[in-house]
Amino acid sequence: MHSDEIQALLKVKATPRVHEDEQETRFNGKPQSKRCSTWLLVCDCILLGYFCFYWNGLPSLRLGATFNSSIEGSDPLRFNYTCVPSQACWPTTNQWADFNRTINGHLKLTVPWAAPCYAGSDGCQQVTTNYMNSSARTSQYGAMEFLDWESCGLSSCMLNSFSPSAPVDGTCSLGRLSTYHVEAHTANDVQKTLNFVRAHDIRLSIKNSGHDYFGRSNAANSLAIWTRNMKNARYHKTFQATGCQSTLENVGEIGAGISAQEAWEFFEPLGMLVTVGATGSVGVAGGYGQGGGHGPLGPMYGLMVDNAIEFDVITADGRARTINACSPAEDAELFWAMRGGGGGTFAVMISYKFQLHPAVPLNVYSFQASFPVPEGQLDITESVVHRDVIRALASNQALFASHGMAGYNFVLPDHMVSLQILPSTNTELIKNITSSYNKFLSRYPGLNITENAYYTFHKFSEWYAFAQTPSIARNGPVGVGISESGRFLPKRLFSRPQAVEKLVDAVVTAMQISFTNGGGGAAQLYATGPFSQPVNSGTGVNPAFRDALWEVIMGGIWTSNTPESVRRQIRNTISTSIGPFKALTPGGGCYMNEGDWTEENWQQTFFGSNYDRLLEVKRLFDPSGLFNCWKCIGWSGYDE
Ligand SMILES: Cc1cc2nc3c(=O)[nH]c(=O)nc-3n(C[C@H](O)[C@H](O)[C@H](O)COP(=O)(O)OP(=O)(O)OC[C@H]3O[C@@H](n4cnc5c(N)ncnc54)[C@H](O)[C@@H]3O)c2cc1C
Ligand SMILES: *[C@@H]1O[C@H](CO)[C@@H](O)[C@H](O)[C@H]1NC(C)=O
Ligand SMILES: *[C@@H]1O[C@H](CO)[C@@H](O)[C@H](O)[C@H]1NC(C)=O
Ligand SMILES: *[C@@H]1O[C@H](CO)[C@@H](O)[C@H](O)[C@H]1NC(C)=O
Ligand SMILES: *[C@@H]1O[C@H](CO)[C@@H](O)[C@H](O)[C@H]1NC(C)=O
Ligand SMILES: *[C@@H]1O[C@H](CO)[C@@H](O)[C@H](O)[C@H]1NC(C)=O
Ligand SMILES: *[C@@H]1O[C@H](CO)[C@@H](O)[C@H](O)[C@H]1NC(C)=O
């Protein structure tokens, strides 16, 4: 095709995407973002059948439209790594090809996952069958877990989540996906990529599983490193960390791309437990293992970052480093920062070494019940049954925590799911600890109980299979659009009856806000934090995590069928519904991986008192801002 035609086509396809969406929905009048892309033609890649234009292959192509990058009323801000296609700094075709050779041909052109459905080709079936399957999504660069981060204004390649076989119209385009990605297999691939983006001033993004709720695993106009194929795994019966005196036992070592499920499938036959989260497809060493990492073993053995022993990383300067607590001062600081200060911020993780735990059974108390829905309008704040069950749980939470018992609790307008998990060789102990909670629930007259049982799972994989039961698996659908907000609820709120009453008020108020404003009305109460590890000095994680008995999450979803105005309403609702919890916890915080990406007070909320020290580490190891992600330490701001 002639370059004039291409230009004309791109203009037509891309023009409607000018900031309307971004400006209004993301920031409600705040300075607009360029996350999606100001140079909107550039993040796009129009697929005609399987044809994809190589932007850089057309160095003479002049973009028909460029958009003003300045924030209203101020001078244009210029950040580092802003080179985009069509600019002189952008590599030529030959430079891309040379680069590709230095990384063993691992440079790939991105094809959106659902492209075959737009092209009407055979591959579509595999996409529609797995549209809401999180592992299927993680195995593609061309798919994110959430549709928000596959879209860029009107540019996207999405299907209707709950009816993916429905016919599509329009054009499949890249949205926020990066045109090129490096399918990294080795540390060398990563080093060469960092050197390349530095030399050409190109924005970098790092994607592992693509689960991030803030869209931090991709960025428009970036060159992406995709770590998912770094799949090595190793068990060390004994291990001595570089420069350390002591010898440790039962240490695991995994490549950056190993998922939670792959981790336990490798270590379970060795009789070892890994401190993974609730979902098998989430990565271990990426955002999870650098931002915190809570799960069913969290209360007993700590967060993933608490179990970290040593990392092999590549820093922004392209240097490979092995870092741990015994490293010389600056590297030890980097290790501290990467234990909780967030993924995509300080360095690229290559290999993660961590403490394993000799396997014990997971003992579970599983309770599910539906509530009689009253005649007329449901007001959850006035619902005695909601208040009573939330109070019962909250009143028992300190006891549960003192035993290292984890909990996943979901309270909805019409039913509840409450799972308590105790890792212990004493398989009867959980009955003792939960006896009063169980008695209360079992005898409560207003509950239609559908499950009230104890289980012992001798293997982690058995627990996981159980937790995947549809009525229980409430840890979030994927393949949809999502809004989330969250908050840590500290111990003091669980200590006395008056305090508990305020907590109960906050939960039912938040649910009601969500329920009446399009958010669905569910509250997720996670008791999966690091109760056994109250001292935070070794990790850069938000100190508020240590003190929390619950992490509450509010969430709402949308699909391609949801009108933009409704999506906006859901987003506002979810942001607003966390308000009652914020009011209870002034100066408190939220888990950086499970919060609200529109959070204004993000430094304090996600990093707490560790913020300044983390920023110093950032300045030391990444002074030019090569690693730049949304509301991460050193984030370049709304002009991103
Ligand atoms: C369905 C679902 C369930 C979840 N369950 C839990 C849970 O039980 N417990 C919990 O703690 N969290 C949970 N999370 C949140 C999860 O921890 C975050 O989404 C986390 O960011 C995922 O990390 P990832 O590497 O798999 O994802 P990605 O989205 O690929 O990456 C997340 C961030 O890490 C960066 N990153 C990835 N790999 C590297 C690397 N090698 N080096 C440097 N930076 C890297 C990315 O750039 C990005 O900023 C869940 C999320 C979802 C969607
Ligand atoms: C961009 O904005 C600046 C500052 O508001 C203004 O001076 C400039 O003319 C604008 N450029 C274009 C191309 O609109
Ligand atoms: C990189 O090289 C490999 C192997 O030669 C090739 O298959 C691949 O298409 C190249 N990537 C790009 C983007 O051209
Ligand atoms: C989800 O996708 C994975 C990976 O493609 C596949 O192995 C698995 O069977 C799928 N799960 C379901 C329920 O279809
Ligand atoms: C639970 O165990 C404690 C301590 O072992 C014991 O005192 C208590 O009676 C037990 N409670 C029940 C309900 O079995
Ligand atoms: C109890 O719940 C079950 C499962 O949701 C439902 O089938 C049944 O009709 C309910 N019974 C009553 C009395 O509400
Ligand atoms: C750009 O990089 C330089 C160092 O190379 C640094 O001093 C400056 O702060 C960076 N700018 C931004 C916006 O990060």
C-alpha cells in the first residue's frame, strides 16, 4: 500500500480518539493523561486481516495529526524517554533489525489477541472460548487481563465479555499495547533492550502476566519487555546468599515469568509451600513479589516480599546485579526497595530467590449463605443480617489472626461467602478457633445456609481446586473492564465493641453506595496480610500492611457493551465507596497492587512513611526515569 493511502487510512481510523474519553473519564477535569497517547496515531496499529503496518518501516511517513502535549496553562513538560515513531530519534528499520539480532530474534510485532475475530479467521474460536480465562490471557502479549488496558480511547480490539462470539464491527487496533515487544528469555535480552531504549530515548514498559489494576504493565509508544517466558525454577536444599554468612534451607529460585500455579506445581512435589496469592495466573516475581504479595499463607508465613532472600536484577544502567540484605550498602538499599516498593520501578527482575515452607495441610472452614431479600428497596445500611454477620466476623478477626489463619470473605447484597484457612498439621485446631463464629452463623435464624463445612487439603493444589469452585471463586473476573478501590483496616478497629460497630457501619455504608450507584454492592474482606511479621524494617512495603487485619476491596466491572457514561459512573462509584473506610483510617493506606488508580493522595496511600526512602533509592538507581509507571515511586506525573 502506498504511504499516502496509509496516512489517509490512519487519519480516518484514529481521529475520533482525541482526548474526549481520557480527559473526562480519567480525571474529571484534572490535567489529562498521555498514558493512552497524545500522539494517538502512534500507539495504533491497524490490522487489515493479518496485515500490520510497521511504523518505523516508513521513516518518511509524516503523521497527519499531532496533538498538543502541554497541560493547560503551563509550559509543555518534557520528560525523558519520549521518543515516538516519526521523530528523528526513532530507530530506523535497520536499527530495529540489528537490535533484533542482538536478542536472538526475540523482537516481536504485537498482534491483539482478538484480531482473528475481526478478521473472521479460524483462530477466533480459541479466543472466544477463553475470553474470560486468565491463564489464556497471560500467555499472550497481545492481551491484558482487563479491557481498560487494551484500549486507548476508541482504539481497541475487544469482544463482548459475556458473549464473546457475538459479531464484532469496527477495526481491531492496538489500543495501549506496544507495537513491538521483546519476548525476553534471558538476562541478555533485557540488558540489550534497556541499552536500546536508553540510546533511542524510547519509553520502556515491562509486562509479566498483565494483571496490574493500574495498567502499569503497558504504555503507549513504549518498547515492551515481556517476561512471561522466563520460566526457570530450581530448588535449593541449602542456600548461601552472596556475601552472607548463614546457610539457609529450602530456598526456591524462579525466573521472572513463573506464575503462581507454575510455582506450586514445581515445589509441591518437593514437599514445599510457596507464599502465592489467590489466583494461579498471577506472576510471582513481578508486581506481586515486588509490591507485597498476600495470600492464604500470608498470615502464617508473611508476604511474598517477607520471604524474599535474593534477587538477580538488571538496573537501568544495563548492569546485572545480585542483591540481598548482605550486599554493599547501595545494593542492599535496592533490595530493600524491591521488597515492596513496587514492580516496574527500580530494576528488571530476572530471578527471585525466596524461602519455601515445608508443606502442612490447609484446613478450611467454608461458609456460604444467602440472605432473604426484603420486600421493596434493599437498604444495606439498615439490614440487620448484614450488620450481624459482618460484626461476627470482625469480632473474631483478632483471634483468627493470632493463630495465623487467613480469610477470604465476600459480603454481597444477597449472600455471603466466608472462607477461613489455617495451615497446620493439627487438622482439628481450626474447629476450635472458629467454634464461636461457626455457632453464631449456624444458629442465625435469617440465613439460608448453602455450605457450612470443614475441609483438610493436604496439598496446596487441592486447596486451589476447591477455591476455584464457581460459588467461591470471587477473586475477580478477567476479560472485562474493572474499577477497584481498597483500604487497609488496622487492628485497633477490631479491638473494642464500639470500634467494631464503626467498622460495621463503614462496610454496610460502602456496600450501599456501591449497590445504589451501579457498582454491584459487594465488599471483599481479605484477611491475608502478614500478621506474623509485624516488623517492617526489612522491606519497602507500605507499613500500613503490617498493622492491618483486613484489606477491604470494592470493585465494579464493565464490558464492551457498557456505555461510556455508565463506565464512568461505575468508576466514580467505586472510588466513592471506599470513602467510609478512608474516614475511619485517616493517614492510613492501601495495597499498591489493589487500589484505585485515580487515587489522588497516592504517595501516602500506597507507600506511607516509606515513600521518601524509596524515592532516594529510585534516584540512585534510576536517575533518568527509565522505569516509569503509573503512581509508582518516581512517576513522572499526569503528563506521563
Ligand atoms: C485476578 C487477580 C487476583 C489477584 N490476587 C492477588 C492476591 O491474591 N494477592 C496479591 O498480593 N495480589 C493479587 N493481585 C494483584 C497482583 O499482585 C498485581 O496485579 C500484580 O501487579 C501482578 O503482578 P504481575 O507481575 O503478575 O503482573 P503485571 O501486570 O505483568 O506486572 C505488574 C507490575 O510489575 C512490573 N513487572 C512485571 N514483571 C517485572 C519484572 N520482571 N521486573 C520488574 N518489574 C516487573 C510491571 O511493569 C508492572 O508495573 C491480583 C490481581 C488480579 C487481577
Ligand atoms: C500548544 O499549547 C501551547 C501552550 O498552550 C501553545 O502555545 C501552542 O500554540 C499549542 N500548539 C498547538 C499546535 O496547538
Ligand atoms: C526478529 O527476528 C526474528 C528471527 O529472525 C524474526 O522471526 C522476527 O520477525 C523479527 N522481528 C521483527 C519485529 O521483525
Ligand atoms: C484456560 O487457559 C489455559 C491456558 O490456555 C488452559 O490450559 C485451560 O484449560 C483453560 N481453562 C479453561 C477453564 O478453559
Ligand atoms: C480450644 O483450645 C483451648 C486451648 O487448647 C481450650 O482451652 C478450649 O477449651 C478449646 N475450645 C474448644 C471450643 O474446644
Ligand atoms: C436457599 O438458597 C438456595 C441456593 O441459593 C436456593 O436454591 C433456595 O431456594 C434458598 N431457600 C430459601 C428458603 O430461600
Ligand atoms: C531526565 O534524566 C536526567 C538525567 O539523565 C535527570 O536529571 C532528570 O531528572 C530526568 N528527568 C525526568 C523528568 O525524569
